[in-house]
Amino acid sequence: MATRSRRPERRQEPLSRERIVGAAVELLDTVGERGLTFRALAERLATGPGAIYWHIAGKAELLGAATDAVVTAAVTAGPTGAADSPQDAVRAVALGLWDATEAHPWLATQLATQLSRTPLGTVAPRIFESLGRQVQAMGVPEAHWFTASSALMHYILGAAGQNAANSASAGPAGADVDRDEFLDTVSTAWEGLDPDAYPFTRAVADQVRGHDDREQFLAGITLVLTGITALHRPGR
């Protein structure tokens, strides 16, 4: 009788903190924060919850690590050549964070949570460092580094977070939502406001139709950078 040859055992990648965090990001993207449990994570990694606890103490640490991993990738993306200006580098960081909040629906909430904690951990310093170095390279006097970098950080996170909230309120991913129709509804509602109480809002109502959120975001970055440059020229 012929003997059946034994299949070689499939070698599994060793469990590491990096693998755990990567799997956590995938779960957060698909099932959200409520669906991120150590049991679900263990199933995805084909291991036991105890093995995960060896690397991660609890869910709060896991969420913080996942947020930090996504932010790290976001702020290091984009052009890094020597010819790129500090302003271009700021735009790259800004777009990296904007795209990250769109790609990861849970990120905006976690950023707000992480930034409100004391101590702040690594997320806030990582974003602040990536922007502050460019403010320094722009020649802003040292006495104004903190204010200029804070203005950029507040605008970027605020606008990106609002965009993520707008996307979430439009419905679940994949829902049949006509953005042009939504903007037209908003514009029409603004045009119908009391002209004495809302003259400005009525005047810009038509600009709401068809505007591009990404372009508007970058225009805001340009406004902030222009203000920083005008107010804090080297030697002024």
C-alpha cells in the first residue's frame, strides 16, 4: 500500500506587537471600535487572547497604538526631497492626515480622545513635531514657533475631523449618497434664510454647490501659511 506523503506544516509568522497593531487597524476599519475585541483579534491572528496580552495590556493601549501607527504613516508620507519647500512639506503632512481620516473612519474620534488625555502619549507630539520642524525651516522666530505650529495643527485636525464627521453622517460606507444633491439641498436652504438675519450666508450660498472639500482644505492651509509668513518674517 502506498503511503500518503505528509504535507509540510505551514510556518506562521511569529506574533509581534507590530502584527497585532496591524490587525487591530484592519478590524477597526471593517467593524469599528465596538467590534475590536481581543477575541476577534485573536481569531484574526489565529492565536489566543493570552498571547496578545503579552504584547498589549488592554484595549486602551491597543487603540492608542493603532492611532499612533496610522498617524506615523500619515505624517511621513508625501514628498521628502531636498527641493521641497517647508510649505510643501506642511501640505504633505496635512494631506496625509486628511486622507488618513477618510481611509480610517474611526481615526478622527480616536485623535480627539488621544489629544484630550494627560499625558498626551506620542500622537500629539508626533504631529506637532512634523509641523514644527517646517515652521522652524520657514524662518519663523523662535518666540513664535509654538503659536504658528499650534495654529496649523488645530486647523488641520479640525478640518480633517469635520470632514470625517460629515462623511459618517452621510451614511455607511458604500451607501448611495449623491453629494451634489446634498450640497444643493444645503445651498437652497441657505438661500431661503431670512435676508436681514443672514445676509452673508445667503450671499455665499451658491458657492456651496459643487465645491471640492479637498481643495477647500488646501486653500485653508495656504491662508494659514500666508499669515504665518506675513507676520513672522525672519528679522521682523
